[in-house]
Amino acid sequence: MSCSSCGNFALVGSQGGAIYLYNMQSGEKRGSFPTAATAAPKLIKSLTLPGASYVSKATDGSLEDKHTAAVTGVAVDVLNETVVSTSLDGLVKFWSFSSHSVVGTLDLKSPITQIELHKESGLVAVACDDFVVRVVDLSTKKVVRQLRGHVHQITDVTFSPDARWLVTSAADGSLRVWDLPTGKCIDFVKFKHAVTSLSMSPTGEFIATAHTGQVGIYLWANRSYFENVFVDKEPTDAIAMGMPVPLSEEEMPLDVHVETAAAEEDRVGHQTSSCGASDLFESPIGTSTGLVTLSTAPKAMWQSLFQLELIKKRNKPKQAPQAPPLAPFFLPTVRKEDVHPTFESHGVAPTKKTKKTNASTTSSSSTTTNPESTVDEAPMAGWGGPDDDQAWGDDDDDNDVTDNNKSTLLSGSSRIVKSSGLTSSRSKLATLLELASTEPSLPVEGGSATAYKPPPVLAYLQSLSASGVDVELSTLCMGEFDEEGKRHLTWFLDFLVDMVAHRQQFQVVQVYLNRFVKVHEDIVVGDAALLAKVQTLHTLQQQAWEHLQQLLQHNLCLVQYLSKMQM
């Protein structure tokens, strides 16, 4: 299927070898290639008023011009003058867009599986079953290049924006880049998973690929845009390319890079060799001072924190979920065993509690009548027993509480929680902040540490989504009454101060600070200690930002000076 350059018509190839033309707005059929593929009486009847008569004329003999096999590709030139079609019969046919007649035929002697047209240059790339890609000139209707090298079925082809390069992929996982002026292969790579589809960006800087068994789209940078690439020699062996792993599918560090299989073997061999650790390359980021580093985490993991309120508003359900009309909210149970409770029948209404004297009388009488209840069951801790009502503190039995129990309740003990050693439940972020508060911070020299290791708090936050970060920050403190939560806020501000002081992960720290202030603004303003921490953070942040502005201004002046130099 293809669309005309004007956007008003769609051309659809068929299994029978004909091509049908449709109007995009109305969806009505507007002819076919050849014209005999559409019955003339039916076509005239659909275009004339009801009741009009049609007189049959001479028989149209153009039906012989259609393809003898299924159509595999259709394309229209930039001026809507010529239609190109390919088929499994190995023929490339050129049709007149206005008269729907054949104006040229080219036999490639091999079934054609795919076609790609570069409208500006008028070049057509045709992939055949003999693993050869042929380039046809639309104006001369002749083959101008034959690109041989693939050993498996070709899955996709695409042109560069200037039509100088042609990128092809095959089912064996190989990808080749061809230089059309010379007809040579200038790059040859191979992936672990076969490429099913590929496309090049309008600027030519990136190539997007899709692979079998993978749900993501992979982007690859064009090296010729960043360094000098020599294409005087054709590659003979394929370069094995590593596949980047999506962060949502596997737990892994965020600072990852794509590594080829050959480079990985060299790295492993180099580490296991007799060479010392001093021979290994070390990044200057970990040893130099005065550097401001940016996070390599995907933007999708933190960028949406700025617009989280808008996202929540858009995702808010229009109608609250409703419970089924016949299902009760609480299902009453009848305890027969310690572990497996039995639910009462829905139709039986729960009986109201009576006083203890009546309950004990009923219990004794039921023991004699019910043979199943003769076995004594040991009550679970906190369940059943003579002090069951006192333990749970039912409001209905306030009159039955003895004086001893009243004195116990007035002494300050809880009637619900009687276990000792229970601690308040806090989030993982709070636990990491508490652990980080006990560790000594590295000294800062000249605005950056000589050796700085990112804290576990940062790694944990970067592993969460935007909503996960919001939940973690929101649960640090529950309000003004939460003294323990205020300590967590202090520790989190200490974490931000440490990151800004060492000038690490600059833009991510700004995002976390922005969200922290939005969530806990009221608590921070009302607490003098937290407000002093924020003031310290503001001072350090201003110093780091001024340093970053100086670096940017210095680089801009240097680039402007070099651009005006006469070579």
C-alpha cells in the first residue's frame, strides 16, 4: 500500500496482481491499474445518478498488463505522474497515474519482496529473493546499481536523506550500509537478533531498528557525524554489536553502555591477564576536582516529576469504583479451626451479642447438644478465651468491663495492641537515609570531592519511576506531629546538600529537590531546623550554578573566537 504525494489517494496492491485506487476522504474506489481490473458498468453506475443507463463499448484489453502474481510493493513519484509496482513475478511495472496504462516494464528475473522509493532523487531500491538489492532509476527505467553481499532473506531497506547511502538488513541479523555513487559496502555489522525493520532519521544522525523477540526500538548513532570515517576499503567481516538492555526488563546499573562482543572479550581477557590494575583506563571524573557531572539515567525516570500533578489529574478516574450491590462489606466468620476460618452464609443475618451471663449459659447448653463441640480447642493468642472481649475492646460491652480492667485501661495500655517489640513501618528510602546518616561524609575540596561514590539513596531513587519517587518522598513524614518523620526530612536534606556540594548528578538533584519542596513545604516552613538546612542547600546550589554558568560562558567565548579565526 502507498499514498500519493498529494495525500488524496491511496493505492492498494492485491493478491491477483492488480492495484486499486481509493479516495482518502470518501473511501470510494476511483479506478485500478490496469483499468480493466475494475468492471466498467459497475464503475459508471457508481459515478452517475440513479436510473441512468450505461451503453457498453469495446472490450478493454488492458487486463493482460497486470501482474501475474501477488503485488509486493507500490510507490508514487513526487509529481504524481508515475506509479511503480513490484510483484513476486519478478517484474517492475511503471504506470501512468492519469491514464492508468503501462508505460514501461523491467524484468529482474527474481521474485521481488520489497520496494523503497526516494522521491527527491527518483531512485527505487528493490529487494529480490536472490539476496541482491537492485537500484532502479525512475526516469530512465533501468537498473543503475546491483548490491550483492547478503546471504539471507532481506527484511528491510531504507535510504539516507540525501540518497547517498542505502541501508539494508537481512534475516541473519546482518546490516549493511552501501555507498550508492561507488556501489560499495562501507559498513557491515551483525546483531544477535535479526532486524525486522529499520529507518533513518531525517538528519541522518541516527538509525532506528526493530528486532525479532524484542519489544523496543533501538537507536544507533552515525559515526560520520562525530568523527572522520574512511570508506575506501570494503569490510569483509561483520562487527558484532551488543544489544542494549531496557531498564524496565532487567535490574542493572543506570550507567550502562553498548559493548560489542569483540570489545567484551578483549576487556575480559585484559582483566584476567597478568597486567596490573594501573594499566586499566580510569575516568577522570572520579579523580578530578571542579567537575559538574550530569546523570545518565533515562529522562523518563525523572522528567515527569515536574508535571506529576497534571499527570495525576489526567489519570484520575471519572467515576469511583462501586461495590457489587449484593456483596456485604464485611463477611462474618464462624471460627471452627485456628487457621482456616469459615464464613457464615450470606442469607443469615449476624446475631447481636448478648451479655456474658447469657452467652455462658448458651455455651454450656450447646455443649451438651452439639457432639462436635465436645472437643476442647486451645484458643489462639489474642483470639477467643475468657478475655476476648477485653482484648479487643468492643464498644458494645462497655458495661461488662470489670473494675480491674478499667484500671488497666486508664493506666495507658492499649486494648488492641498488647504485643511488645512492635516498630513503626517506614519506607525503604527512610531506612537508607538512616543508614547514610551514620556514615561519615567525604571531605569537599574546591567544590568537589577527590573520590566520590554515589550513595545508595541515589541509586534507589533512580531505580524508581516518577510515581514511585513521589510515594517515597510523601511517606517520609506524615505531618507536624511526626517527630521521627522530621528526622527523615533532615536526613534527606543532608543527602541533597552532600550531592550539591560534590556537584554530582546535577539535574536529577534539582528534580528531587523540586518535588521535595512541593510535598513537604508546610512542614519545612514551620520548622526552624529544616528551614536552616534549606538555606544551606540554597547557598551551595547557587555556588554550583554560578560555577556552571562560568564554564558555559567560557566555552561559548572560546567557540566564538575559534569560529572567527581565518585558517
